[in-house]
Amino acid sequence: MQATKQQQILGYFIEEAKEHLDTIEQGLLDLQATMSDTERLNEMFRAAHSVKGGAAMLGFSSIHKVGHHLEDCFKLLTDHPVKIDQHLENLFLQGFDLLKELVEELQSPYGLREEDAAQTVQAAEPTFAELQNYLNRLLQGDRAESQPAINVAQTLPANPELANRLNAALKMMLQLFKQGDTPTGRQQLATLCSRMVSLHGAIEWRNVLQAVHTAIANPRNNYAVLAPLIIKELKLAGDLLIAGRASELVPSQPLRQLMPAAKSVAPPPIAPSSTPEVMHSAVREAIVPKANQIVIPAEPRAAARALLEAFNKAQLIELAEFLMKAIQ
């Protein structure tokens, strides 16, 4: 009985932690906008505080420690507004990824092994130390010292226009995910992917977008899995583009794991010699229906939903009669 009760408490903690992690992730994915919204900043702080407190009560010292680090840094942001840059965002995302990884380990077959988790957290201490120090330098206004010597991206010229266009596209994508999983919604996401091709001419960027589209086109990949993975994938890819490091772009392992089942509906490869405008048209033609045409997903239920949205009752009856004759 006691073991059952403990399992229930653990389940409650995991579910609440996931909600808090979602709050933190949404705030970090557009940290510059979050900085201008005091309530969102406070929500991130409270989310980290709640995860930290719950972990402490249940004895998960590793989760408690990471939550404590993030809570302290969010506190600095709420008390002292700073100018957000790419390096700061990356440091926060690295810390968040560790917290998310530890919470997910709780649901694994073997649970969270504190000895292994402690080693993982210990290895990540330099990241949190750098985050804390970098925040302090930004708060002090010491721009000369705020540039990390080992970060190559910081030595390259920024591209504010590209950054603004990427952020606008990611915001639109996030809104589409929030509207719910429908064939129309997936079509709009695919169309948005095609438009993003024109942002940069690097073949590595096209490869990432092609992988994203393939994952979206597979109806077996639900939005709960797709949304956080794809938003983060494109955010990090965009950071590399802005930093002039397009050659480092490659679809991540989690994204590639969503691709095999969708190969049959993936868009055709784009010729490397194409200009951004031509590449845009090529991908758009592959994923946007022409006049009086619709795209039918391979999965039967999704196909049915697409037909219901595209045809009226009389047309559906006519289509059903045709199909019955065809299979007899």
C-alpha cells in the first residue's frame, strides 16, 4: 500500500513538472520577448521554484540542484533586466535541457538513478557557472568582458534581419501548433517550412527543413512530440545561421528518429544549385496543393478527416459510392 501511494505521489510530481517545464521552455524559446513581459518572467521563476521544491521533498537531489540553478538565474532576470543575446539563450537552453532530461528519466524503466544523475549534474556545473558569470557581466554592463573567448559565433557579424525573420517564422509555427492537430494545420505548417527555405541558401539549412517537413507530414507523429522538438531544432539551427556557421547544421538524432515512417510523403530533394527563390518554389510545389486539389495523408483516419474538411455531404456520398464500386 505504501509503495502504491509513493508511486501516485511520483506520478503527480512528474505531471506537474512537465507543465512547469513547458512554461520554462516557452519562455526561453523567445527570451527577448519574455524579457518585456514581467508576468511571463515570473511564471518561469515560479515554475523552476516549484520543480526544485517538489524534487527536494521527494529526495531527488539532482533535479533539486538544477532547478535551484535555473531559479537563481531567472531571479536575476526578474530583478535586473538585461539585453538578451544568442550566447545567453544557448546557456539557458543547455541548463533547461538537463532539467528536462532528469525529469524524463523518472519515467524510464529503471527510474532516475541518483548516482548517475549526480555525475551528469556535476559535469554540467561549468555550464551553470558560465551562465551565472555571464549574467553578472551583462548586469555590470561590461561589454568587453561579456564576449566569451571560446565562442566563435560571437566573433562573427550579426544578421539582425535574418534573426527577425526567423523569430517571426518560429512564432507563427508555434501558434499553428497551438491551434491543434488537423490536416489543414499540418498543411499550413508544411507551407511555412517552404517559405523558410528562402531565408538562407545553405544546403544544410534546406536539409534541416526537409527533415522537419517529413516529420510533420507523418500523421503518426503527434503534436505533443513534434512541437517542442521542431521549435527547438529550428531555433538552434537559426542561431547557427545567424552566427555564420551554416556548415554545422545537421538534423538532430531525435528529429531523424521521426523521419523513416514518413519517407513516402517527404518532399523531393532540392537541387543544390537552386537560388533561394527557386528552392522556395520547388518545396512549395511539393507540399502546397494546386487549385482544386487536396493532399491526402497516408494514414486512414487522417485521410478521412481531410476528406470531411474538403467535401460537402453530397460530394462525400458520391465519393463513397465510387469507392464501394471500385473495391467490389
